[in-house]
Amino acid sequence: MKDDRSRRRGAGAKDEPLSAVLPDQDAALPANLPQNGGEDDLEDLRAKFGGARPGEYYTKVSKRYRGGKIFLILLLIALILLIFVFGAGSFTYANLRYLARNLGEATLGGGERAEEIAIGADGNADFAVFKGKIAVAGESGVSLYRASGKELYTEKIALGAPRLIASDRYFLLWSAGENSYGVFNAVSLLKTATLDYPIYGAALAENGSYALITKTRLYPSSVFLYDRNFKLKTEYNKSDAYYSSVAFSEDGKTIALLSFSVQSGFYSTLLEVYGIGETEPTFTCRFAKEFPIACFLASNGRAVLVTDAAYSSYDAEGKEIFRREYNGTPVKTLFSDGSLALLFTEQNRRGTRVLLSALTGETLLDAYAEPDVSDAVFYQGRIAVLSLVTEIFDPATGERTVLEKEKGAVALLADGDALYSCSKERIALLLPKE
């Protein structure tokens, strides 16, 4: 047996185990190495690893990986230091909460819609849709809910007549005739302030800029314009007139100011359109014996004006595109970038007239809703009206759909294909129905 083993290993080989030839290297060898390998196996290893023994090869690789790991750690530390130096202002408590909330969004049912959301809006209440969520303001504060019904947060701000305005960036809470306001995002209250004098109106741009109608010690009517970082940028002041409405263009680069004065015993309306940061208006329009109701800014610098006598639109240079007079008392105005809806009551006529016009002047809808309209919204290219019932008017087909009014409903909200009815106790999904 000894001679046979010697012949199998080759001439001149000594009768000793492989472990003696490669001491302390078994762990470094490939797992499939034969237990009784010979010189051929060693030749295979040398061809694979070069002149180095297998253990030396893995040692070199380990050193390279360790050096790369140290380099990556140092690089990460350097990046973190740069972020803290140049972006420290972004590391706020609210932003960290927002990050944590987004990380869990997929597991919280954020895409589901509840048939009913239980709320508790005390006293006067107002509602707004903000980034697919629903903001609810009562006299003691404001709450934000997911469409699934989950309450995200509640902030205590006491306001007697709360009003909500929402944009893509923030939503704004204020109260007519009171001095305080707040700016919120999807996480918390970002800014709260109290002016020296009451707030009479407000507007919020999609980029987060906002404007407040108030007054100062020197002027009976003023508009304070703030940028999206809550810094006061511009003041517009009137010494012989009063601002009634303010509106932003969608890109936040233009602002429209609507004011009125009394001349010879009659009201006079003035529309002024400014570029943000400019002190001279791009154009102005004045109308004698008319009282202002609302103003809006469309794309391409077009402006829309509603008074108690007419509704009209203007191009970016102030040239009149169309003007339509009407007889009645305005109830509600709605605006989209391509159309204007005016709801008003007429003397000796039951119901509420609903006029929808393109900004070119074409009448898209002329219909009558029930009397006592409390709210109206654009919904999927249609107009939803809340009165004694809930009515939906379709300009494309002329059809009128009637839904039963939810008990205690005071407002409607539209968000994509969802239409909600809102009361102080609950928010009910009207459409789509399962």
C-alpha cells in the first residue's frame, strides 16, 4: 500500500499528508478541494492565485476592501458636514416629522378614501382640500385629515370666523376682522403672526407667497405681500380707497388688487395688476357706479373682474376681451384658468341662476339651481351646487343631477374624482359611490 501511494504521488514524493505541505491554509482553500489532493491540485491553485499562497491572496483582497470602506466612511462624513454647513436651515423639526411620516405613508392607507370622516368643528367652520388631504377649521383651531380618515394633527388657534385657503405649498388660516393668522403644511403650523390691525381679506399663491388685506396707522387700507419664506416683501397702500380683493397668478409672478372708493355719492371700482416686486401697475381698469365683488388672474397675464353690474376679462395689456352685464345679487363666484362661474339671484325669480362663461366670452352654461345656495365648487368639469339639495350641472350635456343633501351640510369640497359634503360633525363622500 505504501508503494502504491508513492507511485500515485509521483517519483521522489515523501509519504506525508497534504496538511503538512500546506499547514494552516485549509480555511483559505476553495470548499470543493479534494480531501486527498495531490501535486495536480497544487498546480491548479498556483495557476489560479499566482505565486502567492491562497491565504496571502485573500489577505490582500481584505486589505483592499478595508481601505475602500474607510474611504467611503470618510467621504460620507464629509458630505454630512457639508449638508449641515450649507443646509442647516432645512433640518427643522417639522421637516423631520414630514420625512418620518412619508416613510410610513405606504403602510398607513394614504390612498384609501373613507365614506365618512368624523370631525368636531366647533362654532363657525371652514374646509379646504390640501394635497389630497382635508383641512378643517373651527373656532378653537384647525385639523388636517387624510382622505382615509386618519387625523394628522390639530393646532389650537382661536378665531371667531375662520377662513381657509389652500395652495400646492401651504394652506392659510385667517379670520375676517381679527388680527391673527397661521400658515401650515402637511405636518404642522409653520408660521403664526398677529398684525397691528384686523385682516379683511387674504390670498395664497401656488408657490407659497401670500397677501393680507389690512390697514396701518397711516393708511386706511393696505395689502401686505409676503414671500414663501414668510418675509414681508411689498406694501400696497390706499389713502382714499379700500382694498376688497386680492389674487395671484398661478405662477405667483403677478398680483391683482381690487379696490373701491366713493365718488359723487357712488361707488367706483379700480382693478390694478402688478408684477411681483413692481411698484407701478402693468395696467389698471376703473368702473364708475360699480361695486367690486371679486378678481382673478389667469394664465398669460389675463385678468377677470366681477362687479355687482358685470363680469369681464382682460388680456395682459389691459385690453378688454369681453364684458357681460347682469341684473341680480351675486351669491358665489368660481374661477378656473379657462372659465368663470357666477351664481346670483334675480328679482322676482325663484332659484339661483348659474352662468358659466369661457374667458373669451362664450356662454357655456345658463341654468337655475335651487334657492338658498350655501356653496358651489367645480367638480370634474361640472359645477356642484349646495342648496336645499346637492345639484350637479354638466355644461357639456346640459344634464342636471340631484343628490339628497347631507344632514347639516354647509360646504362642498372637490378633490379629483371625489366630491365631499361637509358639516361640523362629519365629512361625507358623495361621489364616487361604491
